[in-house]
Amino acid sequence: MTTYSQHYPDDFHLHLRRGDLLKAVIGQSAYQFARGLIMPNTVPPILNAAFVDNYFVEIRLALRNLRLPNFKPLFAIKLNHRTTPETIREAINVGAVAGKVYPIGVTTNSDDGVSDFESMAPVFAAMEKWGMVLCLHGEKPGEFCLDREVEFLPTLDCLAKNFPKLRIVLEHISTAKAVERVQSLPNTVAATITAHHLLLTLDDVIGGKLRPHNFCLPIAKRPKDRAAVRMAAISGNPKFFFGSDSAPHLKGDKECAEGCAGCYTAPVAMPLLVQIFERMNALDKLENFTSKFGADFYHLPLNEGTLVLEKRPWTVPKEINGVVPFLAGETMEWSFACE
Amino acid sequence: MTTYSQHYPDDFHLHLRRGDLLKAVIGQSAYQFARGLIMPNTVPPILNAAFVDNYFVEIRLALRNLRLPNFKPLFAIKLNHRTTPETIREAINVGAVAGKVYPIGVTTNSDDGVSDFESMAPVFAAMEKWGMVLCLHGEKPGEFCLDREVEFLPTLDCLAKNFPKLRIVLEHISTAKAVERVQSLPNTVAATITAHHLLLTLDDVIGGKLRPHNFCLPIAKRPKDRAAVRMAAISGNPKFFFGSDSAPHLKGDKECAEGCAGCYTAPVAMPLLVQIFERMNALDKLENFTSKFGADFYHLPLNEGTLVLEKRPWTVPKEINGVVPFLAGETMEWSFACE
């Protein structure tokens, strides 16, 4: 049987939510990833050290119950206009590795987001000084949906220039222009790429039937944008690494009159990545993309242990614990190796 | 009380479906429009004179049961590669006024659509000769969703050039480029404009939450496209007239994993148009847009009788007979006058 193996991968952009939904989804990530950077836009949000502590306990408990104790959650706090340099210091002290900015209103639970980047300068300066990574949902509020990411790029330029030692991640890039900009900025600026942005264009969301389980923000764009994102992922450029943005919502919150944004890709993440990279004749680039470049950027060691996949087809379930996974009902070419 | 009145309007692009759904929706159109051009992409499709006869009986019966016998359905047949000049002649003989082309796969029930326009030349020639209007779903199959309408325009050019006396309607235009092209082509080429394309941009479909009840094909485009469509509607140019493309689907066929395209605008059509035209300070242009230009193009007399609306708010129901109407739950400024 054909197999693929690599060091255990990391997911540098992961939504686990809280409570019952967290318990329902965390196993899918913990099974295949060694670490995940857990996004802080929960309800209530992860705003500071105390919230990180609390969230850590919840996650550890869920992992223990699933007998998946080896998965290591990495924490980001949500930055907003109440964040102070002291908030940053305290969050670092409890192990948070990143601060995430959601511009106001651009995605799920971002109504308390940032409306004025300039006023955040003291916070960014503290992060720069103390080595916390700045993660950006890179979309400009109020712009037409397809232009929001590109319109955000001047803000990225400013941040990179004004805080030259601040490590910055432009999350879930979806456009050719964002790829180009990240390439051209200094090495302090990197980007995460999701599995679904490697697969989808806007046609897969609205091109025939309306497909809520392919609906995410930033929205998937044109074929040329997808091509650019794919080329970045297989380029071997360490600025580009994997972050799934796996974003579970209950089925009824997706298939309704006002559907939530987010693709629940965790259940298919590594099998899908292997499939995509194989089709691009770039399987040799996948390990660095998922295991090394992100770890290096975050100043973390390479994971120990080996993840093995086998070329053996399986069908993605229609629903897992009340959540419809990405590619539900479709056949994947690669399976996790039986233990 | 402020009122608005005009000759009874026409809807030159209307989906009524068949069976229970037809009975559920026809009253909403028959109440406010004098005539409607009924689209033939039903299941089974309206392919020829016999189907028109049959469909006419079904519609008349439904209207009689609703005590709305004055609404006059106008019929289009669906053209495909089995249509012959004889089909056209027979359809005209039973009163069909139009033939509709759905390029293959571009919208609801178009899998049997046209893949090769050139081979349809004898049919178009027959329509030109005998005075049947050609209605076009103007999107090119296989193109990226946002480009399909613009990529179809060369086909429109060819048809206008090759059949100089054939009256052609480019249906539900959604882009600035389509507006410009229709303006520049001879007077044999006109276009319908929907209420929802006057209101929506792509932001209203995918810009925040996913809104299946705003999902239609052609998809709503950029603000500049909407602006161009609006300017065409209020321009007083007789090439542009109203066709709602009201397209009912049961709630469960919209709010699901693969949602159908179409906005059920019939219940709000004239109140919404009055509201939009009033906000554009163009209420004086609405009567020609809805009552005269289309009738003239189709060589039909102006409708008798007067439709009166009052400036009196009402809330669009969340659901009407199992179908979620466009703008469900929102407040409209204009109501139909009480009789």
C-alpha cells in the first residue's frame, strides 16, 4: 500500500469554540495534529491571561476524556481597544504565543473588533518587544467582499514598517495580491494558508447551487487567486505555512437564512492536503508547509513522532457530532494509517 | 395618505412552477400584475404547443380558484436542440410570445439547455420571420461565476447581427457591461431588469452571513454594476423594462447544503420598485418601466385599470405557503391600497 509519512504537523489557525461544540470537534484535530493555535474569538472571547488559563483547563479536560492527551494547544488572545501592554505581558506569562486582531465586523464574533490600528500601537510595541506574534484577520471592514483582503494590505505594510521586529502572520490568505505582498515584505511577515483556499473558488460557493459548507471568510476568490495561493503553498518559501481555519458551526447555523461563515475542515485536513499536494506533484513540499515553517516562525521545536497516511479511499461522513464536515459525502483518496 | 398610482404593470419574467408550488405563489403575482411572461423551465419543461396548452389550463384553473381571473399569463417555450421551426410555428399558434434559451447548466433546470447557438440558427430564423421574441438567460457556461454574463455578450452580438429583425431580450441583466452592450445594440435588443438586482450586491449574499434568500443567478455583482443597472432602469430608455425573475423554491430547498438559486420577489415586487424608484427620485419613470416599454417591445397593448399603492408600512411575512419571500421580516414603506 502506498503511504505518506512526515513529522507530526501543526495547525496554526484552529477554531475549537467552547462547551459542547469544543467537545464535539477537538478530537478531529488532536488525532492528526501535534499542536494547534487556538483562535480566541469564542463567546466570551479569550481576552487575557485569565481567559487563557480557563480555556486551557477546558481543552485539557476535553483531550483527557478523548484519550488524546498529547495534542498541545497554543493560545492567542483577542486584541481589542481595551488590550494594554500589561495584558500582553500577562498573557505571555501564561504561555500565549500570539495576539489576534479581528478588524471590526469582518467575521464570526468580531463586533468587538479593532476599528483603529493606530491606537493599538502601544500594544503592538509590547508584542514586538516581548516576542508575541501578531495574527491578523486581514480584511478591511466596509469594503466590497471581494476587495476586503486587498484593501487591507496597506495596513499590513504600515505594521511591518512601524514594528520592524514584530512577527506578523496574515491569516488565511485568499488572493494573488496578498501572496505577492507577503513575499515582498520582510521576513517578519508570514501568512497562513488553509486547505479550503487551496481547493475552492467562489464558483464552489455560489457558482451553481449555494453551498453553505464551502462558505468562509475571507471568501474563496477567482481561479487565478487560488492558483497563486497554491503556488505559495508549494513554493518552499518559509513565509507560507498551514493554518486550517477549521471553523465548526452546528448544521442548523450553516443551513439557514443567515448562515455562519466557516468550513469545518479538521476531519479531512491532512488527507486533503496530501491529496492536493500530490496532484500538484509537490508532496515533498508538504512536510515543511505543515511541520517546519510555522514552527520556525513561532520559534517552536519540530514535533516528534510520525504521522502516516495510506492511499486508501474513505467517504467523509455527512455529519459528525452535529457538525457537517467539509467535503461531506465525498470520497477522499488518503486515510490515516490504522494503528 | 401619500399614494402612487399607474397603469397595471407587467412582469416580463416570472417563474410560477407547477402543481402545489404554482398554487402557492401565483396569487402574489396575479394580485398586482396584469400580465406575466411565464418561464418554461418547469419540470417537465414547456417545450412546445401541447405543453403551453396544458400549462395554460393549469394556470387558469389556479387563478379561478383564487378569484383572480384577470391576470393574463403570457407563454414562452423552452428552446433546445430538439426545437424545430415547426415547433415555433405551432407554439405561436397557441399564443406563445417568446422562446427562451437557457445555455446548458447555467441555472435551475437547465441541464437540457443549449450548448451550441449556431445549430439553433433555423429556429432563430423562424422566430425572426414569424415574430416570436427570443429571451436569453445571458450567461456563458463554464466561465467563472462573476464573468459569465460578460462572456456571453459576444453571443448576443452575433445573434443581433445575424438575425437583424429578431427581437431579443437579455434577461435579468446584472453588470455594467451588459447595460452598455444593450444600449449600443440596435433597438431589436432589449433587457429585463429585476427588483432584486436593483437592490442587492454580492455583499448581500456572501458579505457577512450567507443569505440563501438573496441568492440568484446571475448572482448580484459589484456596487458599480448595481449602479449601472439602476441607471438603466430609471433612464427612460425603452430598451430596459421590468421582469421580476421571481423564482420560488420551498424553504427547505433554499436553506440546505445545496441551495437553489432564485429570489421569491413576487410578494414585494411593486412595493419594492416604488420604494427604490422613489429613493432615486425617479418615481415618474416607474410606469414606463413596468407598464409601457415591455408591452411595446412585445407588441402588446397597454394594460387597462390602475394599480394604487399607499405609503403605509408593512412587514414582509417570514414565510408564505412554505416559501420564504424576498426581504422576509423586513419593513416595506409602500402597501397595496385597500380595495
